[in-house]
Amino acid sequence: MAIYLEYWVIDNPTERAKLTISLSDIAERAGVSVKTVSGALHGGSARMSDETRQKVKAIAEELGYVTNLAARGVRQGWLPLVGVVSDGLITSPFATEIVRGLDGAARSAGMAVFAVNHSTGQSIGSVLDEVQQFRPRAVAYAAMYHKDVDLPGTLAGAVGVMINCREAAGRVTSLVPDEEGGAREIIRYLLAAGRRRIAFINLPGILAGTLREKGFRAALEEASIEPLGVFPAVRRSVYSDRAPSLVASHVDALLVSGQKPDAILCGNDRVAMEVYAALARAGCRIPDDIAVASFDNQVELASRLDPPLTTMALPHRAMGRLAMEILLAGQPEPPHLRKLPFHLVERASV
């Protein structure tokens, strides 16, 4: 992990003077205790009215008070930082939404977020050690895609929340997309649009695909409709966007089958893009001949397809925001699994 630090030389006497303003100076001006000032500025345990809190903050701003992070870290045992162990997240197109959720909630609490990547071949323990060097207030573990993560028992207590993944033994609160519920919702949407012959080109070998197939089948069974089938998007047993694709061959086979589909559900927006291409080659119009729906809402892709793609948006920003609330909560809840709902993004493909 590369760390870059910037050192600033302060030559302005006024700016140097700001660094000498203490909590005691603010307390004396405000007529309150140092503990109250610390609570107002740093989120301590002191109880106070909103009026007092705002008064303290106004005086601190007037005096130009600057937090001495090093001293605060020694005093509290932690810095106003939240560390994120990134299991491939940084390279994911959805990282922005999770980070936005984390960062927005962190800023509201006067905190900052930093991430350390968990690379292939590197133990989780060694990555957590790197994160702990910065003395963060709390640590989250965030994954690129929904999966089970087996944290060593000795390390489970060091992670406050799992984001977009679940701790295999259930020892850490985990925030995940409601894959099964999302599949049920999109199928009900297709049914409400009059579609009855629905095929699913899914993502094999991954947890999200398994749960989405379960929701797909349950929603059709609920409506007493037989699915046209569930087909793997790639030739390998575990989905990867670099694996040889089977999408075009599945679409071609469906079009010449005895029951031509009137809707195709896709495991993600990349699969949907391939379905669009296969249908165009066959002279089929979307949605007039066949509707297409998907998961993920990779906006740069879904909004630019012709017609724009109806898809289920992953709750990444909501997961980031809720994760920060859990990490900074005064009284943490017992470990549990929390499923967050997808959001249906209606466009023109249905």
C-alpha cells in the first residue's frame, strides 16, 4: 500500500496563532466546561442542548480553532477516520455509489474515510493491520460483489460492518442487496406489462445469481406461470465478464423454439447489452417483440442502450450510508444480516 503525505510550512503568523487555540480557550469564552466543548466539536459523550452546541461551534470558528488530530488520537485512542478494507471494490463500477454513501454520512459526523485494497494472495489479517496503523475509529469490509466472506475468528471483532457481502459465520453485521426480492419485483413488473413467456439468462456460480434465480422462479410460480428456462450467461461454472459468452447462442435458440419469449431477464446490464445485439441481428424489436430487463443499473451502459434499459438498481449508496451509521452508533446492535431493497429504474425496454 502506498501512502502519500503532504507537509505544509505555515509562515503566516495569523495561521500559526490559530493552532494555539485550545479547548480551554473556547470553554472560557462560551462559559461551559472543556468536556462540553469537546463533545460539541468532536462528538464526545457530553449532553447539551442544540443551542449550546451551535454556540460552541460558532466560537470555535470565530477563534479559528483547528483540531490537533495527533493529540486527539493519543487522547481518544482513535482518529476521526473510518477505514474500509476494499475486496476488489475500488476497481468496481459501483464503488462510487458505496463511497458516496459512506463519505456523505462520515462528513456529517466530522469524520473522513480511507480505503486499503485487499489484493489477491494477501491475508485479511495483514490488510487489517495496515488499516489499524491509522488508528481509525471504526473499520468496514466492502466487497465488489455480493458474496460470503470467511473472516478469521480472531479478526471478526475488528470489523464493524460488512458492505455488499456477508460474514460467513454471522459474527459481523452485514449489509447486502435483497437479490431474491429484487428478482421478484422485476418479474412482477414484467407480468404487469403483459409478459408471460419469460426466460432468464443468469450469472452462474455466484451468490447473487443463485438468489435472483430463486426470486425469479418464486414470482412466476406465484402467478402460476412456467418459466421458459434459466440459462448460464457464460461457458464457465462461475460468472466472469471475461469468460466465453453463451448469450447469443441462447437468444438464437429461444427465437427458434416452440415458445418464443416475450421477455428476457438478464443477470446484469452487460448480459443485457449482448441480448440487445443478438435480438437486433435477428430483426427483433425491443420492446415491441421482446422486452428486456436486467439488474445493476450500470448507468453509463443502461441509459445509453437503444432503447434505454429497464433495470433493478443496486442499493449501493444506501448500503454505504447505513454502514456509516452503524459504525458510528453509540450502542451497536447485535450482529445481523440486513437486506436492502433494489430500486426499479423504468426505461423504455419493457
